[in-house]
Amino acid sequence: INIDRVSLPKGRYYARLQQFAGSGNYSFRITSDYAGESVATARDLSDITNSSRQYFDMVSSFDLPSYLDRLDLYTFSLSEASPFDAVLAMTTAFPAPTFDATLFLAQDTNRSGLIEDSEIIVTSANPGDDNLHFDRLEAGNYVLGVRQNGAYTSYRLD
């Protein structure tokens, strides 16, 4: 059974598997994607001025409903100009380029809700881990993006 793209309110949910007949192997996977693919569905980090955060998620190009997630966007703001660092660390045991992702910083300057190439400020597309560093990033609203480059990539974003 596939239950795909169902929006549920925040809360605790339980799944129960029960065998009715026969025997055999099965696969069970629950995926909750916290970071959407548009500015409207991005994970909102709010004001991150002078703070540190850590998030885990995945991006993938597998053409299966619970795996197809080519882009994760995170929106945040800076209330004042400050240093900015973002680190994208691969948490999968498999190496790049098969399992890899790109990190980028952008601003939705035309307010279309989508990040266009001309709105990307900087990109880090190294094989494996990526990082972005600014000694001083101006106050404003930003979008941090993780785009899949490989088949399936679990990552940690600091």
C-alpha cells in the first residue's frame, strides 16, 4: 500500500503492521519531508541571527512516491548583518557521485515562490560534504537549498 502526499497536522502518529496470512519478507517505510520544494512549502527556520541549528533530511531521484524528493528548501531571516556558515554533511555510507547533493543560498527577489538560477547567491557543489561561509551576510530573508545530485542522499544540515 502506498499513501502518498498526505498532509497531516503536527502530532504523534502510530502505524500498525499485522500479518493476516502466509509468511514472507516485507518492507515498511515512513517518510516525512519537512523541507518542501517551493518557498511556500520550505521549512521555516525563522530568525537564525547568532544561533546554531541542526537538521536531518534526504533528497532523492528514485522514481518511487516515498523517495522522489529532488529539492529541499529552508527559509530563514537575519535580523541584523552577521557571520553565516552552513555545512551540508552526507550521512549515507555510500560515496559521491552516486550519493551526493549540492548546497546553495538564494533570495526569492521576484517573490515568485520558486528559486530561479538568477536568484542564487552562491553554490557549493563539491563531491561529498559542502559548506558556505560569509564573514558578513546582510540582514534579510534567505532561502537555503539542498538539491540532489545522486540517487539517494541522507544529509545533516548545520
